[in-house]
Amino acid sequence: MLACLLLLPTTALGAEAPKPIKLYMNEKQLEVQGVQPRIVNDNTIVPVRIIVEQIGAQVSWDEATSKVTIVKDKINIQLVINNVTALINGKKETLEVGPKIENGSTMLPLRFIGEVLGIEFKWDGATSSVHMFKAIESDSKPVTGPVEVVVPDGGTANPETKPPETKPSTGTGTGSGTGTGTITPDPSVHVITSILLTETDFTVIAKDGTLSPKVLTLSNPSRLVFDFPNTTLDDSLQKLLVKNSGELPSKQPLVSKVRFSNFNDNPATVRIILDLNAPTEYQTITTKLPNQWKASIGERKLTVIIDAGHGDNDPGALSITGKHEKEFTLATAKKVEALLAKDKRMHVLMTRSDDTFIPLDDRVSFANDISADLFLSIHGNSAKATVSGTETYYNRPESLDFANVIHKYAVPATGFADRKVRQADFRVITKTSMPAVLLEVGYLSNKNDESAMYKEAFQDKLAASLVAAIKEYLNLK
């Protein structure tokens, strides 16, 4: 019932019927039952079930929400039928074609399935076949090396930087059919003559015209993708594309290599990809020449949201000695913020920094609107006086790893009973789009828990443990 999309070159065949598309895994042809592979909006969609089974991923279907979830190791992909927005480990990415249900089969447009789940593949235009290869894995991490696709002249290029599609040329003939024709260039397509990445700047130059790329940020592995519409590569870059598989060395320490190609024919598009060694961001630099596009490249700060539960007219739980939960959460959140702020690789924001009431949806939109990397909400619990302990809550699957790390550090820091990692539908961890966790530190209704939680030394120790957990999860050593 499930199907996936691999973005591959297609051939313009005019009125000729398209050839059936064959699938191979490690050079063994796969039998496709039901809906056959076909092309939709220049994308080849193929049944995903046999591919997912081959690579050991798990696929689930939620009929109530029309959602398909694919999980492999630490990778979680979520797609919704007829929706072009996908979630890759909680990060939004836009698909060219939304998932569909056709003839009883779920068709999933997963053009980056090969990138995300570690499939390498080659496209053989002569036989209309896709040759897939299981990626070699180490320590359960996806392979991040280049994936090759055969190009018409025998060279190779990466599927993200696919070669130009072959299509009939239009021109003016000079004979009765045996002579050579002259091709009329499309005046709307501009020729890129230079791609240059220095230690600080990334520059692309065209012979004429205006350069204005569309930019995508992709993960697993991390990449910055720049698509320049209405452009093509000049002869020197075309030769380099064939000679070096469309790769350029990088002098920028944050970038391992640069890849490029004529990504699309209609519209003509040059794609340039920066393979990243670390979180990286770009800032467009204004130039006086429209045919020159320039950007600065630097380390991207990771944005962490610390949410102090409750506030103002929403005091939260009342402790056994008459203190309010909102006081504990704000004091602890400020300590976490202060410690995180010492690390210049992070940008730390709080949903509230004083005794203010912030509606739950406003906390969610605040985090989502700035595309934060992590969200941590701090709370105190309340129940019968005999109940004690620390609980960590998550909602979405992509938040589970973060919850486990937070819990691993928080329980020893509090010294309270371990009440486990739990799943719940608290709004701030359900509606946020990044990994999000709600920590119930202890029970304000319990004499021993409450006595410790309002002591500054306890809050200092807890804050330090949460900072250590966040850094471990973000791999910040």
C-alpha cells in the first residue's frame, strides 16, 4: 500500500509511449505488485514498501490523520496525503508533489528517500531502470557520501545535482535532412560562468541576467541547496561536471565540498549544494552587479527555547507550603538560560522572563515562527502527598530521543524517584515543530520534593544537568 518517490532524470519522448521503469536493489530486479513506477511532474514515483523492507525501515499508516510515518534508526519521516509539507526529524521540508492515494495504493513522493535513508542509486536512461544500493552503515548512522547517477555522456553526477534531461532540440535546418542544424539559444536562460567558495564568501557569477536562488536547508546529512532558476552551466563548468562528477573542493571549514549540475531542463535550473561539516548559515550580500550573487557563510547558532511553565494569573500548582509552581519554573528556567548563554554556539530564548502570562498557543507559535532547534518546558507536578519523582514527557516520535537524554540527566540531579519517560498530549510539545520535551521536575504536593525544589542549590544543580543534556543532544562538545 505504500510507495515512494526518487527524483530522477526523465526523457522527453514526444508522442512515444514511456518505457516501463524497472527497479533493482543491489543488481537484483525487484518485482513490483499493483501500481507501477511512473513519472509525476518530472518525478519518478515507485512503490516504497519493497524498498523499505529491503533497508529495514518501519512504515506505519494513521488512517485518522492520513499520515504515513517511516522510521529507521534515528530518522523519522512523516508525510500527510495531499500535503506537500513533510517532517524530517521534526524539521519541515517542502516536497514537489504531495502524497496521493491511487488505485488503493498510497503513493509517497519521497524524492529525498535516498538521501535520508541512505540508499544509493543509479539511473540508466537507456533501459529506463533505477539501480539502488543499500548504503553501508556505521554505528547506525546513514551514509553521507556522494550518490551517483549515470549521465548521458558516460560521466557521473549526484542525484541531488542530476544531469540535464535529454529532449529534442529546436533549431533551423540547413539541408534536406542530412546536414547539421543550428540551435537557437533561449534568451531567458542565463549562463553561469563561475562558482567560488572562499573561507568566508560564496559567489556565483553569470554571463548576464539576474541571479536569485531558491534555498533549501536539508538534514541527514546537512546541506545547503541553492537552485538558480533560468540558468545553465557554461562549457567550462559542463566539462568539470563530467570530469569531477560535479564536485569542487572547499576552503571553507564548515563545508566539506561543493556539488553542482544542470538540475532541471524545464525550467532550466542550476543546482549548487554545500555539504556541511557543522550547522551553517548564509547571509546574502548585496552587490552592484545583478549577474553576481554573493553570500557570507558562517557557523549557524542553534536556537533553544526554554519555557517556564505558567505565569501571572496562571500560577500552576500550589505547593504544600503555599508556594506557586510558576515561581519555581521561572527561577529554574532563568538558571538554564544563563548557563546556555555562555556557549556562543547557541541562541537561547525564553517564552517568558518575568511573571507574565503567555497563552500556550503563543508559546508554540513563538518557537515555530523562528524555527527553533529545541524546546524545553519546565514544570512542577502535584498529586497525593505520597507521590514523588521526576517525569519527562514527549508527544511526537522525533522528540523521544531528546526526552530520553533530558531524563537521563534530570533524575540523578533531582535525586527523586524515576517516574520514567512518558508520552502525553500537552499542547507545547504536541504543536511545536521541533523536538520538544516537558519536564515535571518533582511533586510540589510532596513534602520532600517541595522542600528541595525551592532551594537555590537544587535549582543550580538541576539547571547544570539540563544544560549538559541539551549539549549532548545537540552534539556540542
